[in-house]
Amino acid sequence: MARRSSENSGAYWIKQIHSPYENANRFPSRGYSYCGHGFLKVMQVVKEQVMRALTTKPSSLDQFKSKLQNLSYTEILKIRQSERMNQEDFQSRPILELKEKIQPEILELIKQQRLNRLVEGTCFRKLNCRRRQDKFWYCRLSPNHKVLHYGDLEESPQGEVPHDSLQDKRLLHTITGTQANGCFAIPELWRLDGPCDLISPCGWRREAVPVADIKAVVTGKDCPHMKEKGALKQNKEVLELAFSILYDSNCQLNFIAPDKHEYCIWTDGLNALLGKDMMSDLTRNDLDTLLSMEIKLRLLDLENIQIPDAPPPIPKEPSNYDFVYDCN
């Protein structure tokens, strides 16, 4: 009876959980003196089991339980050892020197991708005086990377406009600053890449923002349209997607990105245009992924065989096909 009471106590079960891990790691057996340390170690393993099982995105509770059963303590140790060995390999001095050498190439590749996305352009939601996002406008970078064009869309039923159809869409551009309020239809807005004071063939003056006039790019609560008292009361998602372009003396373009990905694309691209570092989470993830892939490719054992830049020529057809066997 006393034994049953002892087994039902919490200390008994903590000792039972602690014992196998203590033996596996060759800890000295000292009764309950290491009980707290052992319990913490068990909890760390359990947390890792749960996190690794959730990364597989199980569709049911049974699948989740099955994943947990497959991730035993021994399996967790093997995974940790493998990851530690890979990490040690990639942290060696020759690998670090190779990373330092090829990192500028990867960053330049990411920069070109960001600028190409700015050239394609993005449809943004527009806040009115009542803080409603019921209108849309479009912004894109000219192919020569010297001018930012922007304008209000006449219509956008789903809030998105296919990039391939924007060349033929009529856009509206609102005159801002000290000029009169009003809208002008500019059919040729996106087809011109010259200075802002050029006039399109249809006779309308084309307004845009030269990249050389951009003073700064601000984000979040530093944006002019987020500094208002009412704007700061909005949900956190809107605040995290806001950025502004400051140009001339007292002019700005205010943006609210459709999602975090577009936010990173535009802030990276604008910083690249200004000669600044790209600091977004997307850039860090892309850099880590591309750098890891490039390192692995360069470390492949190719037995001193050089991979040509161009594919080898296609050989000529044989003089006869007597070697072909017809199974029919």
C-alpha cells in the first residue's frame, strides 16, 4: 500500500522520466538532486518533438500522434547530431571565406529581382479621409530605373490587376502639391520613361517621381499617413505594411502594401535604388537559401570535371537504326 502511494506521487513519476535521460547522458545518479534539471531537459525534448511534428502540418490528431511516436528521444538525438555536424561544416574557416566571397554576387542577384518586381509594379489600396481602403492605385518603376510612375485605377473589382493588362488600361493621376485638385486621364502614362515634364501623344502632362529626387524611405509609424492620431488606432497589420517615399521639399507618396511579401519587395527595391542595404526579413531568408544552395553546389564532388556554361551540341543521327529492337 505504501508502495502504491509512493508510485502515485509526483516525485516518483518525475524520477521515472528523469532516469532514462540521466542514464543515456551518463549523468551521475544522485537521487532527486538533479530532478529539476532533468525535468527541464525532458521538457526541451518534448517541445522539440512537438515543433518538429507540427512542421509536417498533420491533418488530424492521429497523424500528429503518429509523428510524435516516430520522433523518439533517440531519433531527436540523431537529428541534433546531424544538424550539429552540418552546422560545424558550414562554420569552418574555408566555408566562411567562400561565403564571404560569393555573398556580393547573391546580394546583387536579389537586388536585380527586387528591381524587376518594381518594374512590373503593384496595385495598392488607397486610404480616403475616412480611413477606408475602397480605392486602388498603381505604382511601378520605369525600365531604366529612373522614374516612379503612379496613378489611380479606374476600376479594380478584386483589388488586383493583372500585370499584362496594365499597359492597355487607362489610368487616372491625381495632381498633388500646390496644384489644383483634379484628375486627368493619361492613357500613355506607363509607356513613357523620360523626364516628368514630358507630354504624352494624347496631350496630357505626365506626372511622376524621379528617383534622383527621392530623399528618404520611411516605414511604419514614421510614415506621414500613420502619424495621425486615428491612424495609429488601426490594427497592427496596417501599421506593419505602411511605407512612404519622401521627395522634394514637402511631398510624399504613401503606400499600404497588400501583404508582407510585397512590403519587403518594395522597401528592398527602394533602398536598392537609393544605394542602401536591403534589410527586410525576405532578403535575409533569400540570402540564406541562395547562399546555402550555392555553397552546396560548389562543394559537390565532381572529380575535377568542369561544368560547361553552354550545353553540349546534339550529336548527328546515326546512319542506320539496326540496333533498335521492335518489341511488337
